[in-house]
Amino acid sequence: MAFGALVLVGALFYRLNPEGRFSRDEAAGTADGRRTPPLARKGKLIFIPEGSPYRAHITVAPVESRNISLSRVVPGTVEADPARTVRVLAPVNGRVGALDVELGDNVKKGQPLATIDSGDLAQAVADAEKARATAKLTKSALDRATGLNKAGGLALM
């Protein structure tokens, strides 16, 4: 209701000329020939006197409280902008354990995006450790054989 009153006052001010007076064609006449202004100001208040042409356009009603919706449901489809989308492929298969960024976040080079729990990665790490241990054992055996050969304790074919 307050919004409606504000619109009404705004519409009435729109009709004012720069000096704050109404033009002559908008003033209504009285029985004695004097003109009645459509609006009267008293300080910061605005009154619409009897005989004003604006009286016909005003409806007075009690103030009431209503719930209004501040949103509107409309059909539509949300799609990513292909010009601003980058596909990120993980180097291993697995399940995402933690997501460190949200849709629309700006990211920088080297920033972690997600934590992936991967059985394949765990197996690859175990295989790499096994290969390091085998290489260390083989190098140790080679060093021992080289030392025995220099000492003459190893038979050559």
C-alpha cells in the first residue's frame, strides 16, 4: 500500500512544472470563478482538495498485510557457457573424496581441485615401491659380485 501511495505522489509530482505549480489547463474552477489547484502543499504534506480532478482517480482503502512472493518460477534450462568451460580429466580412476572448489570459483594454476580415492593409484604406488626395493637389492648384489670378482673369489666362465 505504501508503494501505491508513493507511485501516486510520484505521478502527481510528474504533472508539476519546474516551479512546482500546475499548468492552467489542469486547475479546476469553483462556482465563484476561482481556480482550485489539483494539489495543495502544507510543508512536507500534500493534500488533494475538494473539487480537484485527481479526486476521481483516488480510491481510499484500509491498509492490509499480505504475503508477496519475491521470486517467480519460470521454465528454463541452465547450461554452461562452452566458451568458459574447461574439461578437467583426472590422471587416474577413482572416487572423489573431497571437492575443494565450487561451481563458478576462480582457480589458479597448481591449486588442488579435488581429492580422489583411487585403488589404481594405490596399486601403482605399491608397484613403484616394490620396483625401488628390487632395484636396490639388485644393485647391492651387483656391487657384491663386482667386489668378489676383483678379489678373485668369483669364477668366470
